[in-house]
Amino acid sequence: MTERISSVDTCDVRFPTSRHRDGSDAMNPFPDYSAAYVVLRTTAGAEGHGLVFTVGRGTEIEVAAMRSLAGMVVGLPVEELLADPGALARRMIGDSQIRWLGPEKGVVHMAAGGLVNAVWDLAARRRGKPLWQLLAELTPEQIVAQVDFRYLRDALTEDEALALLRSVSAGRAERERLLLAEGYPAYTTTPGWLGYDDEKLDRLCREAVQDGYDLIKLKVGGNLADDVRRMRIARQAVGPQTRIAVDANQIWGVPDAIAWMRELSEFDPYWIEEPTSPDDVLGHAAVRQALAPIKVATGEHVHNAVMFKQLLQAGAVDVVQIDACRVGGVNENLAILLLAAKFGVPVCPHAGGVGLCELVQHLAMFDFVAVSGTSADRAIEYVDHLHEHFADPVRIRAGRYLAPTAPGMSAQIVDASLAAFRFPDGPEWAAVTAAAAAG
């Protein structure tokens, strides 16, 4: 009997990070890091896991979008699905009725990405390989076949992508050996949450240097005097050699971003991340031109590959920040990695949320082995909380991600955590929701 997708199970799972201000920034002062979690199950008992990262309220909307899309997956033959995940991605994202809700942006697009990622997790589990390795073993032709070039050909054609991939294919085996032996560079945002007091900031900055990080990131944009003070503390704690990136989380308009960053320039910031609206391509370009040599980084809220294309064409970014759960899943991230490689812009993935470190490490490592062929000026973001909830948590040593070796995309949340933090009726939330209902 043909094995098919038998069910798509979803869960709203939330972690109360707001209680200690973990994850706090200028735009999100009290986030509860959360996930719209999805499990694909097959008639043979196999599973594929995926998630979409959220920060609390509204996660139920993302779960509803996943459930709405489930009918496009249930019943599909597994072997056919795993042979070409790009076909499912194009079918879901290109559906004429679903596109009316986007197109290719927002809640429904992210939900499609969560389902696409679950398919890739299932594919990697079936092959007994971590996703980064499964992707890296694809031929250039197979990789290109997974990308929808319809809106990208004015910047990157299929032939250009093939030539790019073939140009680095000779060194794949050696880069994979280095990756397994040495890991991949990381940077840490652990010290920099905006809700932390000065003592905690100072202590965590010093610990980051001791732990081997040469790049840390601080949240900024709440209050200029506070930012100046915090940057001074951080610079004194880490010394002149450690790079300090800053992240405004979209809080500023363009003139504000330029003026604010000029006030912080004495502390030698390495990049300013999300200096303004993620939709404002020309605004990013203006900020970059005004603030050079401070770099401009963005991507965690960029909707799709088309916007990344425009940011690159406009010379608006120095650093591309892909996110495993923002765009339409693995397939669209393949397109973004190829675009970044074509324009020679380094990729430093965003991973400051539950499950994001686990998922996006696979994409960065694949990029190193098979696309850009380098880790120079690249690092994956790392934060030190919530990894204990995953069956295959990230491993960090001396400021580097160790390559995952377990099959899949590292997306599986353990059953005990799903039960405890399920919203609104899990035991970690039951008292809170009961109190809210009582008024």
C-alpha cells in the first residue's frame, strides 16, 4: 500500500519569557517566546516536525492558518512529496485563493513555510541525515530545481545559479570535513536584551568573551541616554577587539535611525540591524549610505525572496539575515542564499527565538558547504534559552555551533514540554488563564 500523509497535527505552545524580560527589545518589551508547532504523520508511522516562531498573542492565528493549509498536504503520497518538496511549496504558496491573503507574506505564508519545513524534516529523517547534509549532497541541478525563479530572473537566472553552485562544488567534501571538525561561527545576543539591568549586561558581556564569542549584539532604541550608557558598559566589558552589533527591531524612521546611530558611533558598532521598517528598501539604502562604515543588517522580518532581491539590487544591506520561519520555508531560503551569494553579501542568520537556532543552523551550514563556500564574515545568532525543550538541541563550543548529526531539521519539541507549555490549558499557563478569566 502506498504510504501517504495521514494527518497534520498542530499545537500552540508558549514559554513565559516575559517574566524575566528574556527576548526584550524596543519593539517587543515583554515577549512570550512561542511556536505554532506542526507534526506531519504518515500511514507508516513516520513524522516530520516544523514550527513558526511567534512572541505570544496571535500564535493561535498562525495555528489556524496551518490547519487551513493542512488539506493541501493530507493524503499526498510520501515518496512523491519527498522527491520534490518544491512542488508542494509552489502549490501552496501559488494557490489562487490563498495568494489573495498575501501574496507571499504574512501569517499564511509563514504557515506554508512551517509545513514545507516539516516536509524537509521528514525527508531528512527518511534519509537518516541532518538536513544540512541532505541539502549539501544534492547536485547543483537538484538544488536549482527546488527554487522558484519566476520573480528573480532579473537578478539571478537558473544558469547563473548553476554556475555559482558548480564553481564551489569541488571543495564540498573538504568543507564538510571542516564543519564536522570545527563547527560554524556563532555570535551571541544573550547579554543584550533591553530589559536586563546594567550589572547583568556587564556580567553577561564578560562571560560571552570568556566563552569564545568575538561578536555580541545589544538591543537599542528604547532611550538614547540608556543606549549610550549600555554601549559604554558593553565596550568596557569586552574591550576594543570584540565586535558589538546593535539591533533596533524596526523602531525608528530613517532620520531617527541615522541620528541615533551617529550618537552611538563612538562605541564602534559593527552593524545596525533592522534600523527601520523591514519593508523600506530605499530607507535601508539611505541609512547604509549615511552611516558607512557601520554595516546595515536586516532580514528576520523580510517577507520573501523578492524583497531580499530588491534589498540587494539597491545596495541597501551589508549583511543578509535569513530566518528559518519567516519566509516560505527551506525552498525560499535556498533562493535567498543563492541571491546573497550572487551579490557577494554575507549571510548571518537570525536565530533569536524558540527553535530558530535549531532550524537555521542547517541552512547556514548548507550555505558554507555548497553555496557560498565560505564562513568569512559570517556567524549564526545564538541565545542561551529554551534549547532544553528540543529533542536535538543546538550544541555550542568555544563560540561555534557544532554541526548537528541527528537526522532531520532539529525541529522536534519534546512531548513533556508540549504538554506543559501548551496554551491556554497546559499546566504552565492554566493558573494564568484562570486568573485572567476571573478578571
